Amino acid sequence: MPDEKNACACNGGVTLIFPCSGAADVGEISDRAARVMAARGQGKMFCLAGIGGNISGMIASARGADQVLVIDGCGVDCAKKTMEERGIDDYIHLRVTDLGMEKSKSPATQERIDSVAQKGKELLSN
């Protein structure tokens, strides 16, 4: 039986969603939008910390996915930088602040969460 903490989810037809889940309001929006997308069957939310923690199976899963959506809350781009640090560069990038939401001034309302989830869906459809 494979070691689950290092297991790869490399089965075909996979869309993975990596939100930054940062502490700022826009990070919360990224996290909750990813959860909405996953609940709607638009992809599987995956653990960015596992990528940063250099968990081999998680990195293999990200590299083997058909599509990867990386959602950052702000221009610091922690999620994007984490992926690049591990050599993962085939992904679609979405930044919450690029949608007109200002960091520390954009509470995580359902309207904002749905807006980011919709943009993520559109990007994955292109």
C-alpha cells in the first residue's frame, strides 16, 4: 500500500485548484472560491502547503493534472511563487485583486466569492 502522504493523484482528467488561502480578506476569498468551484464539480481543491512542503506525491499530482488553476489573493502571488519554486509552470493564474477587490478592504461576501469562482470557471473553459 503506498504511503498516503506521498501518494500521487495522477489519474487522468483531473483539474486541480490551488488557492493561496492567505490571511488577508482576499486570501479568504481565494480559498472560499476554490471550495465553491470544487463543490460545483469544476475541479478538486488541492493543498498548496503540500507543494511548498515538497511532498513528492502532491507535486507529481500537480504536474500530472490536465489543468491547474492557481488563485492568489493579491499581488504578492504566494501561490504562484510556490508553484514556480517547485518547477510547476503549466497552470492558469487568477489574482483576486485583479478583479477590482482591494486587499484589506474586501470582506469575503458571497457575491465576491461567487465572482472569483465564476472567473475561475471561465479561465478553465478557455
